Amino acid sequence: MTETPTPDVLDLRILALLQEDGRRAVSDIAKRVALSPTAVKRRIERLEAAGVITGYSARVDYGKLGWNVAAFAELRYTGRTTPADMRRLAARHPEVSAVYTTAGIQDVIALVHATDLGHLTNVIHRLRATDQVVGTRTHVILDAHVEDDWHPPLD
């Protein structure tokens, strides 16, 4: 992997524009940041090579596909469970879309998706069905505002 570049204001503006629309044309970005398309393309390639840009994807509303319930499941593991095992044990369930190891009472917070409350109950029971999990707490998400395109202030 290439050394991580120190981003300047132009890099941050380019990143913000790509986060807003990952399919935005290089020529459009170039106009908005007052650089040539070649210079913008080089900057994007440098940010990709350094791992700053990790990929491009579509944002999907899974509720419209029948996945109507989301929850955060706090998981506590035995003291003998390694952080890698904690992540692996939680992530092995297809309904888990994110796993965060944390400091505090819980060891892991997992973002869980389900089609309904019965499905969520099943997922939580499956998450608990290991000798390493010693406790759970579930927080059903009623409403969400997620900044998928969050970026540091440009000032």
C-alpha cells in the first residue's frame, strides 16, 4: 500500500464531491475545484492507492425490500475471547452488517437487520448461542439519520 498522503483542501473537496455522488464525472469535479481533469484524476488515483478511498457503492433502502427492522445488539463475551474472535462470532450472521469492538461494559456493538421482530428475536438468540457470549442487550432503532457522506469541515 502507498504511504497515506496528507490531504490538502482540494483533496478534501474532491472527497466530499465523490461522497455526495460516487458516479460524478472527473470533468465535473475538475470544474468545481478549479483544476484540470488530469490533475483531479491523479489526485483520485493517489487517494485510492493510499487506501483513503476504499471503494464505491450504491446506497440502498433495505426497508423498501422488506428488511423493516434494525437494531444495535450489545454483546458481552467471556474474558478469554479475543477481539478477533468477538468480531468473527458476531459477523458470521448474515443479518449483521457492522461489528464494532468497544471499550466499556459491552465488548461489541453489532448492527443487525431483520425483516420483522420475530426475525430479530431469532437473530439475537443465534448471537447468544455460543459459550463465549455471556450477555446481550438489544436496542431497536425507531428512526435513523445517518451521515453516509459525512466529511470533516472544510474550513
